[in-house]
Amino acid sequence: MEIPYAVKPRPDTGLYNAKVGIWLFLASEVMLFGALFCSYILLRVNAPEGLWPHHWLNIWLGMTNTIVLIFSSVTVVLAWASLKMGQFNRYKLYQGITLLCALTFLAIKSVEYRDKFIHYKVVLSDGRIADGHLQKAETTLPVSWRLQPVIVDGHLQGGGQTATNTGRLVLEGWWPNDEAALMNPPLGHETQRIEIPVKQIKFMENYGPWHNTYTAIYFTLTGLHALHVVAGAIVIFAIWGPLAKVWERDPERYINRVEVSGLFWHFVDLVWIFLFPVLYLL
Amino acid sequence: MSNPPSSSPALRVDEQTVEEMRHHVRRYLIVGVALAIGTGLTVWASLFNFGSREINIVVALMIASCKGCLVAGFFMHLISERKMIYSVLAVTAFFFAALMYLTVSSMAHENLVHIR
């Protein structure tokens, strides 16, 4: 038995099934991201005075990603319009560009994430704080400090599976005076090569999600958003490639699929439009 | 894998539809440019000192809301959508507003319950 209104709209609502379905799904997505935005607001408002970070993210990378997503939203809607005009080749071109935009967005996001994973705050035995990007770690630690989160609390001891006393850590960074300076580094501050003997390290931690509430909410929000980008790109690719034969057999069904996947993609763009200023600029 | 033909034999496209779509395409391009300008404006506003951080936050969120309305209105076709979609979104807006209200009201000092 054929499912009614799978392609043709239902006369009383004027909508086909998948369109109602995607809007109901997007409604649930609004509540999901809404709850996380509320968490962000609570964390930020309740943060102690002067201890909410600023300028921790690269504004220009964030802005580039915003432009990339906006551009991809334009190509998605142009792809749909091309199909409505019966221009399948143009549709293929526009959706191909959309997929390239999705890959570009994810590549830039990966660069940003890597930057946080090699960025370390190091507290020395004498109380000084060094902050910067890891260049080199001459130690006998069993894992690579460049790739793995390293949390050290207490002095690193030599021998066995831990660092040797002769090891040293090399950062490209700066010496903030205190925690407050670390939270609000001056824009474009000078960096220098910092060499720290491992035996002088009291505590060190990278800027992964475990670092503080800001990095926790940053990775949660952007990570969930990136998963949506991946999911959207997979669906768009499936319709664009393996499922393209449906266009010959049932073009209306095909156009509906493109429209529904496009609605999801625009929602992903919409979420980023709010994430960008909230996380990068404010 | 061979590509399907450019125009599907099963799809009938009349001149009126094509003309209508061309009009839409022009509109989408204008909205795209407006969104890009809005992004630049957001960055500029964040670097400009409006006097207090609160005002900067309000300005940034207002620009983001305008951009969001453009995406939802034109790209997602909400300016000319069916009544049922509006009903779904009205329910969503109600619960979203309730969520925000609960969040903001929980931060008001008079509502805090101190457990000693």
C-alpha cells in the first residue's frame, strides 16, 4: 500500500509528510540548542567578576566560517530553485559547492580545535604562569603531549613511565601576571619562545573541554553544531550522488528531498549565526 | 555511474514557474549579500566600544537576530509558509520563551533560595 501524501501535498494542510516531519524535528532542535544557550547564559552570568575569557578564539577564522556557511545556504537554495526550473546540471553544481563549503567549515573548525589542544597553561613551582602553544616536549612521557590532553598536578618525577628530570617543555607564548590577565589577554600581544625545565612544572593543562566552564560550553556547543554539519553534508551528498537516479523516475519526490535537506542545512546555518557572536565576539 | 539527464521527462516546467523561480533566485542572492554584510557589521560592532559591555552584547544579538530572520524568512520560506508550520513554530516559540524566562528569572536575586 502506498503511503499517502509522501509526494503530493495533503489538500487541507498543503504540505507533504516529510515537510511536516522536518519542521517538527527542527522544533525539537530549537529546544535542544535553546537549552544549551541557557546553560551558556547561566555559566557566563554566574562567572566570578573578570574571570570569563575574552579573545581566546580567532575572530577571523570564526568570521570566515560564518561566511562559508552563509554562502553554502545560498547555494543550497539555488540548487533547489534550479531543480524547480528543471536544470539538473546546475543543481549538481550548486550542491557540489555546498559540499565543498561543508568540508571547508569542518577543516577550519579542526584547525581551531587543534589550536586549543596544543595550547597550554603551565604553572611553575615558583608560582609564575606561562601560557602558550606547545612547540616541543622533550620528555619520556608515554603519550605525545601534542595530541593527548596532559593534566599534571604536582611535580613531574623522573624515571619509569613519567617525564625525566632533564626534560624540558618549549612553548611559544607569554607570561601573564595573574589569572585575570590570562582570561583577558590583550589583543595582538607579543609572544616569545619559553623553555621550561619539566622539573619546575607544578601544574599544566591544555585548553580542552576540561579546562574551565568556558571551554566546556565552547566545545559542547560547537561540537554539537559540527555534528549537525556532518549529518547535513552526508544527507546532501546521498541525495546528490547515490540517490540522484530518483530524479528520472520521480522528480517531484526528488525536489521534495532536496527541499527538506535544505531546510535542515539552513537551520544549521541559523544556529551558527548566533554561536559566532556569542562565543567569539562577546 | 551515468548521470541522469539534465531535465527529467516526468517533470513539466511551465514558463510561469521558471519566471517565478528567477525572481526568487534574485531575492536569494540579495539576502546572501545582506547576510555577509551583517556578518562584517557584527565583527565591527564587537570591536567598537558602545560605552558598556551590555550594550555591545545587545547590539551583537540584535544583528544576529536580523540575520536569523533573513535566513528563516527567505531561505526557509517562512514568509510564505502554510498555517500548520506556523502552528508548530508558535508552540516551539512558547516553550523556547518559557525556557528563557525560567533561565533569566532563576538569576534574579530575590528568587534565590539560600540553603545554609
